[in-house]
Amino acid sequence: MLVRNARLADGRVRDVRVEDTQVTAVGTGLDAVGEVIDARERLLLPGAIDVHVHFREPGAPHKETWRSGSRSAAAGGVTAVIDQPNTDPATTTGAAFDQKELCAGDSLVDYGINGGVTESWDPETLFDRQLVALGEVFLADSTGEMGIDGDLFEDAVHRAVEAGVPVTVHAEDATRFDTDARDAAGDGVGKDADADAWSAYRTPEAEIAAVERAVEVGADAGAHLHVAHTSTPEAVDIVADAPDRVTCEVTPHHCLLSRADLDELGTFGRMNPPLRSETRRAALYERVVDGRVDLVATDHAPHTRAEKEAPLLAAPSGVPGVETMVPLLLAETRDGPLTVERVRDLTAAAPAATFGLDRKGRIEAGMDADLALYDVAQTRPIDGARLHSKCGWTPFEGFEGVFPEWTTVRGDRAYDAIMDTFGTAAGENIG
Ligand SMILES: NC(=O)N[C@@H](CC(=O)O)C(=O)O
Ligand SMILES: [Zn+2]
Ligand SMILES: [Zn+2]
């Protein structure tokens, strides 16, 4: 196929030739091969790589399956995902890894699988598999109750260094949570709940202290340490001041939502780490814009509406996001502070570089033909009912988004917006 006259993120207008699974040329006036797609006035981006998703299989297919989650990804311009280990069973042994890999066979997009750490993990068999990273390693309980203590964390980091894999960490220190604030939560349900109590409970200091400690452990061990879903500017600054092999990600929800939105969101806005003050949100987003933050990832954590329609302390933590990440960020290039190049780097080039995915993240000859085409002039309000995740809702209801016209995974059409249809191609393990 030949994508003719596409605008690339840096503003150049180029033809992009795709043969079989790869981009074979980027240039002007290229000879046609196969189908020719007129991409004039359209933006062509490398498929985004979401390094932090929870696709829920095995264990909770009523929340999400590899099929539904990967459709949601493709419809949002995401062509590869990395799945986290808090499934059931947790991905803490070789056998559990194999079980997840079977489920991931249903994925429409490429995928990596991370390995998890609990008291009962089996590092021997786990490191025998093709992990992308160890993690997210939970330093405090979140969905799946996989919080571990400091000694086990140090041990796990050392083993990861021996195995040559990065460590992704969920950094919150539960000893610094404000349990009185949690216990003061009323019994309102769903949108009527006092969800701000969750933000008061899981304090900024709990994240800052845990990131400080994790970075120390990682640096001492010579690890590649990646801090998941950093939600405070202070934590980003600790990572930015650490050696090069310490990296961090920030989610769209921590950039675009704050405690001020919790009246509206109620328990649908409960997640870990929680939404922060408007002041911290703005300072965090500033760091995403100026390059102190390495990359954006969604922490796509779907739970059903019925599960979220509960009192604050009974509702599960987490929000979906894999389908809305690139659309929201591209909308922010129209009237917000981001440039299209920065969006490309945050969602594709940097995730690929951080996790060593050599054939992904850039549009160049020899790279996988993971592509998404956008008309940045066209935004539409995000509507939870039209998204493809099983959960059927979004914390970004009504926000403007720039959605892809189509997405390809290694040269195959994975998503076509005109008919809202999906391809049949199978995603591959990139671990
Ligand atoms: N972020 C969340 O609030 N929840 C995540 C787990 C996690 O990333 O902590 C989930 O799996 O539901
Ligand atoms: Zn987490
Ligand atoms: Zn997560």
C-alpha cells in the first residue's frame, strides 16, 4: 500500500510505502504499490504504544477481554499495549504467564506481558518467559491486593537486574495514607459519593516518599526503573533528577482531571494514585509538555458501571483510557499547550525507546507498519457509549477528541472508522 501525501508529525508532507508488515520507504513521488490511499490534509502518526493497560483476562472478562480491550486500543490509534500482572491468576509464575499469553492470542494489536511480584511468586519460571518488564510491582495495595514490603521489592529489583528486564513500579507508601480521611467518607453511592475523601486518603506525600525510596533502590541495584502513573510534580522531579535509567509515565487523567472534577465523577473518579489538587494537576501537565516526563500511558483499568455505582469504600479503583489517550492529546494540540511532535514522542517514540521495542514507535523504512491517520481539523465529543471497551463509560465524557480514521498493525487494517469495523489480524507478542 502507498499512503500518499500524508503530513507527518514534524510537518513534512511525505508518501509512506508499506510492503507486507513493514514501512519500506518514506519520500516524495514514490511509485505506487498495491492500494493507494490519499492522505492529503491528514496527519499520519506512528501507532501509539500504551505501556500500561489492564485487559483483565484471565479472571475478569466481564470487565474487559483481550478482544474488547484491543479493539478499544485500535479505535484510539494504539497499536501495541503492555498488560499488567494483577489479573486472576496474577502473572507471577511461568504457568500464569503462559495462561495470559493464550488469552492474548485474541488481541488485535501487538502486546507485551509483564510479570508480577507477590510473596508467592516464582522468579525462576517467570524470568524464563519473554517479559517486557517486571511490574507493575505494587508497593501498596491497589486492584488485586498485590502490595508487597520493602525487602521483597529490593529482592525483586535485584533479580530483574540479573534477568536484564526493567522494573515498573506502582509507588505509594501506605504508611503515609491518611486513614482518618478515608474513614470520614460518607455512604453516598456512585456520583453521589464523597469521592474527594479518596484523594485525601492516598496523600501526595505517600507517592513522593515511595518514589524517592524506589529510585534509591533502583539506582543502588543499577536497574532500569520505570515509575508508573506518576501523579505529582514532586515525584516527576525526583525521577527527572535521577540517572538516565530512571523513567516515568503520566496518565491523561492526571493531566486533565483534578479533585475539582470529583463532585461530578463520584466513585467513577476513584483510582490509584488518586486525582490531585488543581495546582498539582497543572504543574504535572506542565512537565508533560516541557519534556521532564518521559511518556504518557493510560493505566487503562476498566470496571463496570455497576461495580463503580457503589459507596466510595466498596467501589473498585481505576478508569478506562486506552481509546481516548491519543484523541485527547491531539485535541490539546489545537487549543492546548501540546505540539503534534510532542504527542508523537510521548505516545510512540518514547515508549518504544524506554522498553526496547526496536521496530516500533517511528515511521521509517524498516520499521513495523503500525500507523494511524487523523484529521486534526475534526474533533468530536467523547461519548462513553461509543467507545469499544466493555466497561461502557469514560471519565472524559464530553471532552473533545481527535479519533483516527484508520489504524494499521504491521500493515493490516486493524480499525476503520467509516464503518466502525475491525480487522481479523492477530496481534503478536513483542516481549
Ligand atoms: N489504577 C487503578 O486504580 N487500578 C488499577 C491498578 C493499578 O494500576 O493500580 C486496576 O487494575 O484496576
Ligand atoms: Zn498502579
Ligand atoms: Zn495499573
